[in-house]
Amino acid sequence: MKHTLPLLFSFLVLGTLHSQSITGTWKTIDDETNEAKSHLELFVGDGKLYGKVSKLLKSAPDKLCDKCPGERKNQPILGMIVLVDMKEKEGYWQSGSILDPEKGKWYNCKIWLKNGDPNTLVVRGYIGPFYRTQYWYRV
């Protein structure tokens, strides 16, 4: 019995640490319409956070990014990496960029877990002093 309590505590701590990670799949919610738009898979590579569209909820799966700039123009949105080069600093993922395929615009970005809710991600995109905030939910 005396070994059971420390073991149980260890599982509880490990479960809490895992739930605090922002990697995994998130349901994106449009900040203008409040509609679910897609699933984004967040993953870490070379110490930076990236996000790839893993499912489209409103659009056809073969929808192309006709407004996207550069190499993403007219490429399928499904499978597209739209969150790039995010670095973890001071409790936030920041200093990277996020693409809005509907508008074809890149935004500077900052991401963090909502205080007290590890299943809600706050995503803020900036252009100069102007910003948009979305709330994404863990799938």
C-alpha cells in the first residue's frame, strides 16, 4: 500500500504534464463566424512548432488555396503547413507566422493554452498593431 500512493501520484503528474502540451490535433474556430473550419495538427520539429491542416470541416477536401502567396498558391489546403517557425519563450509559442488560407495573408503569431483550460488554445495573429484572436479546441 505504501508503494501504491507514490505510483499513483507519478501517473497523475505525468498525465498533467502531457495535457499541458499543445502538440496534437486542434479544431479551429473562425473568429468572425464562430464556425468550426478545420483540424490542425500541431507538431514540433527542430525545436519549433508547426501546424498542418489535417481535415477540412467546411470546404471540399480538394480545395485549393487560390489566394495564398508564393509556393502555396493554388496548392491543396489539406495537408498544407500554415503555422511555421514558432519558438517557445516565456510560456508562449511566438515569433513565428500563421497563414489564413481564406484571405491569403500571413500574420505574426503568438499561441498559448488558455489559463486553467489545457484543452483550449488561444491563437493570436498580428499585422502591425492590429490582431485577430481565435480559440481552438483539442480534438
